[in-house]
Amino acid sequence: MRLKEKDIEVGYLYLNTVNQYRAVLAMKGEFMIYAPSLEGAAPLDLKNTKMPFENQPFKKCQIVTFAKKDYQVFAFNGTEATKHKLNELQLAEVIAQCNAKSAIATL
């Protein structure tokens, strides 16, 4: 399923149809910065507190480009949805894992 631009929010985790997690880190105007995991990522579970973005470079793109990919419903923190809110610690870990702090500041 495709997302609408208005459905994309900072601090949320999405899963596309090639099982790649994407965490939205910042948005400004029509652009955004997100962290992609490797494709074929294993499902996240609550016992594994580590986010799947270690050594993955962040990406900058247009929000409309991000929205046009195919996404799927997935389970996280006991609920199933197309997007899941990351808590502050998880979001900070993703930013650190993909070294996006300076890119976010300059967006």
C-alpha cells in the first residue's frame, strides 16, 4: 500500500514490502531525512532493544518520493499498523546509529 504524504511523521517507523525498516528522523518543507535498514530485516521484537540501523547511512529525499514506495502493516510494541511511534530513546539510538545528527541540524 502507498502512503499519503500527510501520513508520514517524524519519529515514526515504517516497513516497506522488501522488509526494510525506515525511521523518519526530520522533515522540513518538502524534504525529509530518514534511516533505512538493510532489506530483508528480521522482525523487531521487544526483547531486542537495538534498532536495525547500525552502520546504515541516512538518506535525504522528497517526502512525496518516500510516500510513493509500497509499505505494509507490521507488529511493533504489541500493535499492528503501517507506522509505529518510536520512543525518545529509540529515536536517539537510530540517529546515533546512522550518524544523522548534523544532517538533521542543517535540514
